[in-house]
Amino acid sequence: MNINATLFLQAIVFAILVWFTMRFIWPPITKALDERAAKIAAGLAAADKAKSELAQANRKVEEQLAATRDEAGKRIADAERMAQGLVEDAKRRAEEEGAKIVAAAKAEAEQQSIRAREALRDEVAALAVKGAEAILRREVNPQVHAELLGRLKSEL
């Protein structure tokens, strides 16, 4: 066989192979490649979308955390103010109660002092009467001289 005829025959077989490949094999391969490229593109788009949603969710979480921290700080400050108010109120009530107790004690002491003065006046009057009785060597009647004793009490 001649080399030209072999080369020509091989070219025809090659052309048939190319036509057969282009007609039956190449379209499913390109279709599969196009589908894979579309899936990859969709996956990348979904990944980008998920990434942006994650970033947005992280921002929302940070905002909520900041709001929660602020609210907790406000509540703590309110509680501290309330506690301080309760402490101040308790101090004020304790001081008022202490002042009442001191005033009552002073009034009681004043009354006891007045009673002691009265008792002392009575004793001094009795002693004065006894002294006068001893000096005069006669008995002095306290009922008769009640006015004189009353004056003596008031002078003491």
C-alpha cells in the first residue's frame, strides 16, 4: 500500500473520528463541564452570600451585646442608686431615732433632777425645822407654819 493512500485513509478516519467526537461525545462533555461550572459558581455565590450573612449576623450580635451591656450597666447603676438611697434612708431614720432617744433621756434626766431638787428641798426644809426646833428648844408645828415652810422651799 502506498504511503499517500494510507495517509489519506488515516486522514479520513481521523475526520470521521473528529466528526463522531464533535457530534456524540463532545456535547455531553461540554454540557457536564458547563453544569459543573454553574454548580461551582452557585457554590461560590452561596459561600459569598453566607459570608456576608455571617458578617451581618456578627454585627447584629455585637449590637445586641452592646445594648445588653448598656442595659445591664444601667440596671446596676439603678440598683446601686436604690441601695444608696436605702442606706441613706436607714441612716436618717437611725439618726432620728437616736435624737428621739437622746431627747427622751434628757427629759427623763431633767425630771429626775427636778424630783431630786424637790426631795432635797423637802429634806432641807425638814432639817431647817429640826434645826430651828433645836435652837428654840421648843417644838415647831409644821402644819401651823406651812406658809413659812413653803416660802423657805421656794427660796431654796
